[in-house]
Amino acid sequence: MLRRLSRSAWGALFLVWPDLVQPYELIKAKRDGQKLDPSDIRAFIEAYTAGTVADYQMSAMCMAIFFKGLDARELGAWARAMLESGEVLDLSDTPAVKVDKHSTGGVGDKVSLSLAPLAAACGVPVPMISGRGLGHTGGTLDKLESIPGFRVDLPTSEYRRLVREVGCCLIGQTAQVAPADKKLYALRDVTATVDCIPLIASSIMSKKLAEGIDALVLDVKVGSGAFMKTVDDARTLARTMIGLGAEMNRKVVALLTDMDQPLGRQIGNALEVREAVDMLRGEAPEDYTEITYALTAEMLVLGKKAASVAEAREKLRKSVADGSAVRKLKEIVQSQGGDPRAIDDYSRLPTARSTVDVVAPADGFVTSIHTEGVGLAAVALGAGRQRVDSRIDPAVGFTLLKKVGDAVTRGEPMVRVHYNDAAPVEDVKARLLAAYRVGPDAPAPRPLVLARVE
């Protein structure tokens, strides 16, 4: 039986005797499938935020949660403690309905880069606190920082001002906003506890609810490149996050979207910025364009700028056609210290020195792409992180010349590898070749939006 300590007693014990057994007792209890008291969960997270619960103890707790889960009461307490570990931003000086979008992560998923200016150009304020690459998936902050000068480390006072005056601001977590999640986010990446529904849900919702939003659209990825491999798991995650939002009086809608192959044709930070700008000019691949429109349309409806998804889509198409969407992106870039000229002149973005192609091994059709394998190949090339302190090369990545359903002939290029360091290239090429499957028959098309949950 666990000893129950008051919140003040927990804090005092952790601060004076950080090596006492109380963290051990909680970790052991969860490991053995016991339910944790909300006050103990709160104290544990407070102590972790303060540094008196060590990373190795939190790693053990995360692994216990990975295997034993959290029930609704525990999860609510965990998410609220993460949210209240720091400042909950007040954006009431921006009177419109403030809406954000969050993706559970995928390969080639640069939707936020085009969605944020699209929504803002249509009158929906977008306060967006984003993350860095996690596991095999890319990160919005890493992509934004490939734009020369772009700052994602703005103080919260500047964040508030830009949401009010520009209609959008995209930053990373500050020391004040959900600091428990900021620490835990990096820890999960290197301890194989990323793909855990309670930890994913609490991480996303604590960070998003701290940023001052009124409503949220979730893009829950499903498939070989997603943390959720099945529609059932993705639906469970969506419902979990929607439930946390409802508990905290926020309207949340989720789309389950396909990640059985990379989104769009560019993978890598600066390469994905280029494709995002292309989308705002109406020149991006169809799958990426459709997913962006679907998610942004939901934002316009939640933000009361459109009465229906159909009306919202028409507004989005007009903002692309009249150039207001790309102009909004330039305004966002300039307001956050970036070089807006890079939006028109891609040579101002980081560019790899060399390229090499991965060619088709046989005639036929691309029948599948193991998307996680492609993401891990990008990490091996230097486009993502193998460790928390890994340095990213913003220029490197892949151009997918062939995707699922495309016909190929033996020796025809399927993927173009953009690289600076030749050392990992042969390994990367082998990984990409292993990720592609070529067969005699074209596969049936897979829908891009698999379900809508609210």
C-alpha cells in the first residue's frame, strides 16, 4: 500500500531528500498496474519540473505508463499537472476565436507551414507552439529555422503581440509554457516511449491548451509512417485528446489522415519549406494540398469565419488565387526575424551540395512505401535527430520522384537524395531501397482523410 503524502509534504521531501523512495514507490505502483492518486501525480510532475525527480526516474515512469497505461482520472491529472507546470497564456486581447492545429507527426508533414498563413489570411488568429523532430518524424520548428533568420524563441509578450497584430505566431515552448512537457518531450524521443497514447495525448493537450487557444483541430496520422499504425488506435488517441479538451472547455475536432506514404514529395527541412510555399501558390502535390485544405477548413469553421467546410474551402482557394496566403507567410516570416525574400527566391534557403538517385530495381508499380523507414533514412542523413543534442543539417533530405501507384521501369530514379556529407549516403540509399516495394500491379488508391472525430 502506498503512503499518501500531502502535496506540501511531497514538495518538502523531494527538495530536502531527493533520493527518498517516494518516486520509486510511484514508479513501482504504476509498473504493477496500480492506479495513482491525482495529488501524487501532480507532486511527481512538479518535482520532475523542479529537477528533484531525475530523468532516469521519469524514464522509468514513462515506460511503466507505456505498458500499464493511465485511466481517465489519472490521465486528466497528468495532463493538468503538465499544463499547470508553467504559464497558461492569456490572449484575451485578441477578441476573435483563436484556433490552432496539431499533427501527431509524420514524414513529409509540412502542413503547419502552409496552414497557419492560410488560416490567418482568412481571418482566424493562429497561436501555434510547435515542437522539434521526434523519432522518425520531422518538426515544425526545425523547418521554420531553415528560413534564414527565422526566430522561434520569441518571448511570450512578443508572441501575444504578433497573434494580435499579424494574426499568427509560430514559436517553440518557452521556459514558462508547459515546462514539464518540454523536458519530457525530449526524454521520450530517446527512451522509446514516444508512441504511447496517454503520453502523446497529455503532451499535445498540455502544450496546446497553454498557448491561449479557444479551439483545436487535430491531425491524427495513421499508417506505416505514423505513431498510430491502425485506424482503431488513431481513433482512440483522437477521442482521448478530445476528452481532455472537453474537460478544459475547449472545442476539439480531429481528422484521421493517411500516413502510409510520405506527404507530398519533399522530405527535409528546407526542401519542405519550398513545397509549403509552392502549396500557397497552388503548385504543390495533390495529396499535400488536399490535407492542408481539409484541416484548415475545419479551423475556419471553428473560428466562425465560415458556416460550413464547403464555404471554408472556397475561401481558402481564393486566398491562394489572389496571393493573400503567400503574402501572409511573408509577413509572418518578416515579423519573426526571417528573410521574406527566401519565400520568392529559394536559393536563399539552405541547399545541399550534392544529389544522388535511388533507382527502381524492376519494372512495375510502386505498391507501398514503408514510411517510417523513409523517416529513419532522413534521420540517418542528418535531417533529423539521433540524440537530443544532435545537430540538424537543414539542407539535406529527399525528393520522392515516385510514390505509391506510380509506374516505374528498372533503373529509373525513384528518390533523389540531397546530401552534404557523403559518409552516410550508401546506408541511406539502402534504407530507401528497402522501404520501397515494386510489384506488377498498381495498388488500389487509399483515401487521404480516413475519418472525422468530434
